[in-house]
Amino acid sequence: MITKEHILDWLRSSSDVLEENRLYLTKLDTAIGDADHGNNMHRGFSKVKTQLDDHADKDIGAILKAVAMTLISTVGGASGPLYGTFFLQAGTKVAGKEELDGAAFAAMFRAGVDGVKMRGKAEPGDKTMVDVLEPVAEAIEKDIKDGKSIGATLLHAVEVADEGVKATIPLIAKKGRASYLGERSKDHQDPGATSSKLIIECLSEVMS
Ligand SMILES: Nc1ncnc2c1ncn2[C@@H]1O[C@H](COP(=O)(O)OP(=O)(O)OP(=O)(O)O)[C@@H](O)[C@H]1O
Ligand SMILES: [Mg+2]
């Protein structure tokens, strides 16, 4: 089961890991964007971290929705509304729940990813965070359906996320600022795909 404490630990470690990777993410965004992705993510998640104590009485759905509001109001750029939508739709899917079994978790993650896809209109292959989020959602759904534990499912999800990040390198960007570069966006790793991978890794570590 994923408990509320796991979710709070996930958000805390995501904030720490995004802080550690702030310069790295910004470097990736310097090559094919406007050099702000690391700062954007750090700003949003450090604010989330300061609010974790306020979430003690909330259920998982309400926590994720509060995170969404914080990200939407602090991150800015393209990624703020997109990550905000992820947490909003994920939170809506698990409204009222104090813990999640595998099926509830898979449905939650899928709802978040579908929200990102609907909001940003990106599909896999467009060189965005969707290149990580969509294959990870598919892997989680399949593994849970096949009876894998949440821990094993997440270990596999990290491998899939890694592959998704690497697969963005040769792609030509079709969405967001990087798409203005056309062919010149090739041979660069997508920053948003990378931050998505880091956040998924944090959940796997919390659940292992
Ligand atoms: N339409 C989209 N759908 C999904 N992800 C997207 C989309 N557009 C951009 N992204 C993701 O957002 C990341 C860039 O996030 P960042 O925080 O740098 O915002 P930004 O593009 O600089 O925003 P702005 O253009 O408003 O300054 C990209 O690496 C990509 O993964
Ligand atoms: Mg940017």
C-alpha cells in the first residue's frame, strides 16, 4: 500500500532531488530552451516542501491537489501548468483516499499523465516529458495488472523512465520552446523528460 506518509516523503525527496539537480536541469534547458527549467522546478517544489506540515490532516487526493495549486502558481513557464495538471488530475482520481493499493496507484498515475497530454497536446515522440510519462504509465498499468508489487512495479518504472529520457536525445522537438529550433533540437536530452524521471525515481526510492 502507498500511505499518506509515503506520499509526503515522495514530495519531500522530490524537492531535495530537484534542488540537487537544479543546475543540471537548467543546463539541459540552456541547450534547447531558455535556461530556466531547473530554477522553475526548484522554485515550485521548494514551496511544496514548506507546505508539507500543513498537509498532515489531509487525504492523499487533497494533498496532491494542494501540490497542484502550488506548482501552478509558482513554477510558471510551460512546465508549471503541465506538472500542476498532473497532480490535479492524479489527486482528483484518488479523492478521499488515505492509502492506495496498486490499482488505485496505477489509475492515479494514468489520470495525471492523461491530464498532461490533454493540456499540452504532446504525444510520445514529440521530445517532451510525455516521452517519459506515457511509457511509465503504460508499464505501471501492465505490471499492476500482472500482479506485481508496487515496489517491483516502481523499480521497473524507473528503468522505463530512464529509457524514455535517453530516447528524447535524437528526437526533433515538436512542442514547446525547443520546437522553435527544429532540426537543431536533435542530440539534446529533454529537460522536462529528465525532471519527470527524477520525480519517478524518488517515488520508487520511497517505496523500496
Ligand atoms: N506541450 C507540451 N507538452 C508536454 N510537455 C511540454 C510541452 N511543452 C514543453 N514541455 C516540457 O516542458 C519542458 C520545459 O519546461 P520549462 O520549465 O523550461 O518551461 P519553458 O518551456 O521554458 O516555458 P516558457 O516557454 O513559458 O518559458 C520541456 O523540456 C518539455 O519537457
Ligand atoms: Mg525553459
